[in-house]
Amino acid sequence: MQVNPNQFPLPITRAPEVPGLAEPAGAAAPAEGASFADVLADSLKQVNSLQREADASIETLATGGATSLHDTMLAVQKADLSFRLMMQVRNKIVEAYQEVLRMQV
């Protein structure tokens, strides 16, 4: 498998932005020059925050709170989409790691 060096520029200076997906409250954008590990950790925190928001919205809806079904479904779909994206990133990282292990030196 040939890898284009321009496809994955290093170092990663900021996390990619997803249109229409606002950052959860309290989440800070990674600083310029942040390491890949920092970007990944921040992304995991954002996914976790969206999951927690979705869970809270479901609980509020189920208990008759002041939330609509529409808002709850949006929160659940945002959490689902962010989780799926994070799983794809994880899969690509694992594939890259396995490719490095297969390299002959």
C-alpha cells in the first residue's frame, strides 16, 4: 500500500473541524503545535461529552422534563456520528500501526 506523504501532514497543528458540529461546553480547542496524542485525547473528550449530553437529554425526555423529542434525537444523532467517526479514526490508527509492524528494516 503506497502512502502519499502529503495525505497525512505532520505535525498535526489542529483538529479537523466538522461542519455543523459545535464544540461541547467546556471543550477547548487544541493549541497550535499540539501533538497527535493531545489532539486525539481532546477528540475523545469531545465524543464523551456528546455522549453524556445525549444521555442527559434522553433521561430528561423520559422523565417528562423540558426537552423536545426533536432536540433529544439531534443530541443522540450527534453523539452517534461523533462516535462512528472516532471509531473510524481508531481503525485507521490500528491499520497504520500494523503496517509499521509489517515493514522490514
